[in-house]
Amino acid sequence: MDQVVKWEKQEGNNGLLTIEVSAEEVTKGLDQAFKKVVKQINVPGFRKGKMPRQMFEKMYGVESLYQEALDVILPHAYGHAVEDTGIDPVDQPEIDIVTMEKGQPLVFTAKVIVKPEVTLGDYKALEVTKLDTEVTDEDIAEQLTAEQTRLAELVVKEDGIVEGDTAVIDFEGFVDEVAFEGGAGEDYPLEIGSNSFIPGFEEQLVGLKTGDAKDVEVTFPEEYHAAELAGKKSTFKVTIKEVKGKELPELDDDFAKEVDAEVDGIDALRTKLKEAAAEEKKQTSAQTLRDELVEAAAANATVDIPEAMIAAEVDRMLKEFEQRLQQQGMTLELYFQFSGQDEDALRTQMNEDAQTRVKVSLTLEAIAEKEEIIVTEEDLNAEVEKMAAQFNMAAEDIKKALGGTSVLENDLRFQKTVEFLVDNAKIS
């Protein structure tokens, strides 16, 4: 594009682009604007879209084309200016038109927030301690107990309720001696210790037996989703209809086969669980090590992060959160109702994590640039082939689904940078 560009770095991450677009480019923009606008007006004596340009400008003035022309010219002019100056904007620019006349150059300015510079601190020879990956007999015993609990049968019991039991209850809730909507239930199976009721409710049922009745006194949380109940003291009249305890299966070969049909007995199950636990601990240890190194490198770096970058990261986090909710069959609106939060509160809650994520990303990018860490064509092809095998798709289809390889290239560069930190760390 025929234009002259001037870039002035200002305080912080701000800067000003001054762009002068040639008169020829302005004329082209006005021509395109006229072709679009003339199709939208009806003039007696002319077919739609066939009104002469001279007559149009006489009736409406050339100025009536300026906004349409700017919509054509500005995106291209700004894009070329960014490319020519090599700046890296992180938000939409603030555009101000200085001069625009027919037959004359267009001059406009763009206030721009650019990606901040990172001052790196120590990132080599960072000291970290590797997690213990030994799998103990106690670890396996805990897993077996968890499987026993999962496969346990509920049997009616006569003695008092203990944690882990399921109490079948009738209940009705009152605030100021008035029953409130949604506060009653019959034959409700409540697992004691599940924390599915209001804090303090379940604990007060411990020791009760079938046929017992009790007034349970609790206070609704301040952030309770029903605003009319939030922070209110309440009384639930509870009757124990039945108590069921968990009867755990024996740790024998039959149990082992029920847990895993591929094993032939309890010893084989223990061995398999130990191997799986060892692999899980190994992966957890490696990931924890990476996370600690990245966090340490970011903590040692100095960077002034623009609010626009943090806000954009919060937007991404909110979308990720909404996707996780949808996988659980819930919407963001329902979550707000249940949690008593609104979007502003959730964004505020996410703000600190967003700052951390942005700083980590900027730090890794700065390290990659300083250490000249690159992603080769071979690296990209290998990763695409790996993904193609994983999803049973053709490599070209993977690239199309990704919309190209730029995002993948960035991810691989970050992975390589993290591996660089690991290779240069002092690990004890």
C-alpha cells in the first residue's frame, strides 16, 4: 500500500502510529465506497446503482462517502503499518482522523498498546527438588480400599449413623419458624460426609438411629445462591427413616477380577496397580518439576503487563470454564444461579491467575528468543503425524482443523523452552 508511516514509542507499552495514505489510495477507497453506496439509493430516472458519480456528489456531497471509504482504507493501511514497523499490538488501536479530502492524502493516527518488553532474571541453573516417585504398600492399600468402597453394598443397619453411612431422611427447613420453598424432602438418601448439604447439617446426624428425629440448626452460607436465604439461621426438622452402612467386599481373587477383568487374582491386581501408580507418580513428578521451573523463571522476570492482555486472558479462561461446564451438562447461567456469583465476580476471581498466565507466556517467549529456540519443519511434521495417529485422521485434515500450523508451532516452541529450563536446572 502506498503510504508513509511514523512510529513513536511513548510511555510504558503505549505508542503512536502516524500514517499518511497517498491520494491515489484515497481515490481508490472513495471509488469502492461509491460503488457500494450507490446500490443502496433510489433516484428517479435512474436504475438502482446506475446514478452518475458527479450527480451523486452534487446531491449528497463527497463527504457522504468518507466513512465507507475509511472502512475500506483503514484496515489495510493499519495492517501494513504494523507490518512495516514490526510492532506487536495487543489490543485494538484508537484511531483519530487528522485530515481527509478528495484528491489529497489521508492522514490518521493510531494509539497502540504493544506487547511489553520482558527483563529476564535468572532462568538457568534454577534449583528444584524432584518429587518422590516411590510407590509404597500403603499407596496400594489406599487404592484397594477405594475400590472396595466403590464396589461396596449398602445394607440396612440398626446402630447409630457414622460417617460414610447413607441415611434415608425426611426433612423440612424453617427460617424464623416459617417453612421456605425448596426446603423439604421425603425419603432422601444422604451420604454422611459427602458435604452435599449445607455445612454443619450432616455432622449433626451422626449417632442417630432409625426412627430418631432431630432439629438440625444450621446457617446458610453468605454466598448461597438463593439470596433470600443467604446468611440466614435455619432449623431443619429431620426424621431418620433408615440407615444403611457400606459392606465392603473381601480382598480376594473374585474382587480383583471385578475391579479388572484382565487380571487373574488379587496379587496380579496389586502388581498392576503398583505399575500404574509408578507411571502416574513419574508423570506427576515431571509435570510438577516443569511447573515449578516455569513459575520460578517468571517470578525472576520483570514485565509491565498491559491491562488489555490480562482482560483477553480472562476472556479465554472464561470460555475454557464455560466449555468444562458444558461437558458436565451445565451452562454458565446455571452456574451463576447455584454459586451466587455473577460474571463480574468470576472475572475478578480469575484476574490473578490470568496475570500469572500472561507473565509465564511472555517470559517463555523472551527466553525462547534469547536462546534462539526454534521449531523446525521436521518438528511440526512429527507433531502433526502424532496427532493424526491419535485421532485417526489424515495429516492434511489435522492441519485444516488447526487452521494452519502457527498455533501448533507456538505450542511446540514453548514446550522446547520448558525442556531447556529442565535441561539447565539444578535438580535434587
